[in-house]
Amino acid sequence: MTGEENVTDFRILVVDDEPRMCQSLRQLLAGRGYMVETAASGREALRCLAAQALDLVLLDLVLPDLSGQEVLDHIRQQHPGLLVIMISGMASIDSAVAALRAGAYDFIRKPLEGEELLRRVENALKQKRLAKEKAAINWELEQSQKRYRYLVESSPDIIYTLDDEGRFTFVNDAFERILGYSREQVLGRHYSEIVYDADAERSRYTFNERRTGARATSGLELRLRPSAEPSTAARREQPGTAEPLPVELRAHGMYDRDPHDKERNFLGTYGVARDIRERKMLEAHLQQEEKMEAIGRLAGGIAHDFNNFLAAIVGNIALAKMQVQHGEEVHSRLEQMERASLRARDLTQQLITFAQGGAPVKRAGSLPELIEEAATFVLRGSRARPKFLFPKDLWAVEFDPGQIAQVVQNLVINADQAMPEGGVISLIGENVTTTESYRLPLKPGRYVRITVADQGCGIPRENLSKIFDPFFSTKRNGAGFGLSTSYSIIKNHGGYLTVESIVGAGTRFFFFLPALAVRSRAEAPPEPEEKLFRGQGRILVMDDDPMLQEVYERLLRRLGYTPVIVADGEQALEAYGRARAAGEPFAAVIVDLTIPGGLGGKETIRRLLALDPEAVAIISSGYSKDPVMARYEEYGFKDVVEKPFTAQRLSEVLRRVLGGKGRAQA
């Protein structure tokens, strides 16, 4: 043995019935550093074998109780890895051959030569050590192969190899899970059979990649063709997949030796294809969000400016109505103009909700009237027709008209698209009282439930749980935000939107809105005649629009107030301070939310309240989806006036914030 081998790791058993032979062999072997045990009989040898682990047995063929052959047979059965060297002074060649055939490692005849014995022992133990090392290497190789198989087969990415002609020689499990081809289907086939036609030319170099290292293909995006008849595993993983699969490819050449060796031979290509559908979807969503953000900014600007124009129109209509008698044809025409202007305002609010959402600005109103108007509007020119079923005792609801109209329009549009050949879309209103045990996540209480039902194709079960997800759409050109926006609107109203559908039988959407604790629609008194409430006192108005400044000036004077008009927040604070100092304080302050290039309403009132905590402030804006408009009290305002506003609305708000001191004027 070499000097590097530690012989003390080996334990040897000497079995011989001659005590002097045992003693001699013990001294000889111990002198070389081996650990030695001795046994004088076969049975004693068996006891030693059972008591401890041994590496080598020097076994005499002739023993007093059991023969050496019997002991050898026992070792082969019970300790198959233990090496045995047979020793005998009487054995013939036949005996030696028989022992070797029975499993002995070697055979030595007595008398023993010390150096020869040591050489034979060293050879046997070296063989044992080599066997152990080989077993360890085989075990490590087996574990490495298991790790490799686990890493490759459990990888979420497609892993493949191609031969030098571009035919698949290996694919992992992900190939079947994602593309639908089993190994049997794809091995031996050319890569071009799974590449999307439009990407065939770009794929040629990648799937025949010969380069290695940093120069090899990395990050190339291609589209692969899923199987037309996917396997069971693929259907479980990607049900109904038929569109080209976008992947990101990495590939490099494989060689029979170091790639830099000039004598190398090209074996084929190794590649990894990563499914990037989710990344592509996320990129599309981010692009859509950027578009919506841009639309939202545009919508906000349009709404602000357009509603300022409308406010001037509606204000002048109100002034004109004051010049004619109620009941005259001119008065009726002016009222129609006013209603049309207010409907135009609702359209701008729908645009803002569509683009940005926002907290609802709720007020009590006629839900059936709004639903009938919204549904009728979107079905103009359609083959479908609406059917309205609203009971006379339907409970009253507080809601944002623009947002709820958008919900109704979204649901009706979906119903219409589900019936391309036409049909009936039923819109039904019901009073519902929920309890703790109600099957939907609603607080116990009274709700109005609106049902929008169609007779269309229905929604597949696997899509029902996803239809309210942002950007989910089964339509080829669908953006996927109509239902998600509707869901958010109803949730912000304290309600709930849900769906039921049977494929081939139609779909029913239900949305719930909390009912007001007031009399039902049937019990409500008829709408009162339009009245203007006159008052008195100085009113400070901050608005930068010259046309609106004139409208405020004339309307407030007609209502009995003394207006002071300023264009921005700095002027408003200055005017308010001067009035207090002069002992002529303002009864109320009306401020515009947004002043381009100047101090806006929110900051103005914050400073004004620091100056006078008792100030009565009213916020006004054409951009009603701003949080300040929805939660005006949190910002120190007493009430809100949305632009455009009628003379009646302005007079009502002033009467309310000033303690109801105004006098009604028909």
C-alpha cells in the first residue's frame, strides 16, 4: 500500500486452530498497523463476525469444529462484502480452485512467507478500498443524476436538446405541460414544426445555435405553436390554449469536447424557452394603465373646462327663467335646455369614472328612471330590446348618477353582445332584506337589488371567477375593464355585484345598493315645484372663469345676497381679512377647487380656517370625482356645489349652510 493509505482503518480476523500461527500472524500484521483479532475455531470466528465489522478474514481451511469452507459459505451469505483469504498447509490445487469459486478472494498455502502474506493482504485491502471508492462514486453519480432529473423535470421552463440537424433529442416535462406535446410525439421531429410560421426565419439561427458563452443566443423572443390536440397533462395545465405561445429563448451549441478545442465536433443545440405570457400580459396591462392615466388627465381637464362652460350656460338659463313667467312656452324651452345641459354634465362624469374611477358623490334619486334612460340609450340601433320591471314600492336609494349609469350601461352592453341575433334584456328591481346568514358578503340590512338578465350564450364556468378581474376579457378586442370598473363602483357604494350564468341559457348580473331609511318610491310625495330660496348677507366667491364670475354676481344678487368676486386664493384670503377687520364679515365663502397657476380651493380654505375657524365654506368644481368633493367635510367645507349648478341648487345649499334662514320664492 502507499504511504497515503491509513492501514489502521482496516480490521483483520485471523482464524486458525494453531495458537502459534495466530500469534505469529497477529504480530506480523500489527507491525504494519492493522487491527487484528484472532479465533481458534469456526464457531469462535462466527461470534467475532457477529460482534464487529471486519475488512478481511485470513481463514484456515481445516478447523476442529466447522470447516473453513462452511465458515466461508456463512460469510458469503451474511457478510457478502467481506474479503476472505484462505490458508492451508494440506490443500491441493483443486481445493484452492474450489475455495476461489466459493467466493474467496485469494488462497495461500502454508508455510507462509511474511512478505508474501503482507503483499497478498495489501492487495486484498487495496481492492476493498477501490470497491468502496467506486461505490461512493457510483452513489454520488446516482444522486447527481437524480438532482439533475429533478432540476430539469421540475423546471417551469421548457428545456430541450437538438441534434446537429435540428431534431429533438430531449425535452423535459414542461414541454408537455406548456405546449401539449408528449415526449413520444416530439422526439425526432424537426424544431420548425413547433415554431409559429411568422417567426420561422428568426428562429432558424437560434435553434441551430453553435456559439457558446456570452456570444450565444440569450433573451430572444419567439412564438411557438401549441399542440392542436394537447395531452391530458397539458389540458390540466393550460386548458383551451390555442394561441401562439410567446417565449424567451436562450440557446448554445453542444460539443464533444471543449468548445475552444479545434478538434471539437458539433453535437447539436441546448436551449431553454421561458413562457412569458404573464409578462406580456403585465406589459399590456401597464401600457393600458398608462393610456388610462393619460385619458384620465385628459378627462379631468375636459370635465373641468367643459363643466365651467356648462355652468355659465346653466347659470344664464336660470337668469333667463327668472325673467319669464312659469308656464310660458319660453320657460318650458329654458327648462329643456337646462335639463340637456345637466345631462351633458353627467356624460363628462361618466368619462371621468371610466378613466379614473373615484369616490362616488351620492345623492338620492330615482333609480328606475336612471336605469331606463341608460339602458335605452346604449341599445339604440341594437337588435336587443329592454324590458323593465320595477315595482311601485321600490325603496329609495342614494347613489352617484353618473357612476351607476355607467354600471348599467356596461352590463347592458355585455348582455347585448351575448345576443348578436337579438333578444330581450330584462332589467328588474326588487326590495331585499339581508341577514347575517345571507349567502353574499353584504352587511345585514335593506337593499335594492337590480337584475340585468339576457338570453345569450352564457359564460363558461372556468371564466365566472375571473370576469371581474381587471383586464380579463374573452373578446378579441376587449380591454377587460368594464366589469372590473362596475364592480369597484358598486363596492364604493356599499353594495355588491355578482353573476350567475348557464352556458347556452343566458346570464344574470345582480347588483345591490343600500336602501335609504325613508318612504318607498310609491309613498314619496310628488316632486315639489321648483323654488328659489332668497337670503341675505355678503358672499365671497373665488372663481377664475370670467363668465362664471358674471353668473355668480347676477344669480347671488337675484337671490338677495351681496357677492364679492375674486379670481384666486390669495385674493380671497386678502378680501376675507379686510372684511373681518372692517366689521363686515362674509356669511359664506364659495371657492373653486382648481385654480390653474394659483391657490386652489383646498389650500385656500385650510388657511382661511386657520384665520377664522367659524368660516362657512362651500366647495365647487366641475371635477366632481376629486376626493375633496366626495368627502368635503373632512377638508373643512360645509357643503358642495357641482358645476354646472342650477339656481335652485345654489339657493338650497346657501339656505342649508346658513341655517335655513332663506325665504322660498316660486
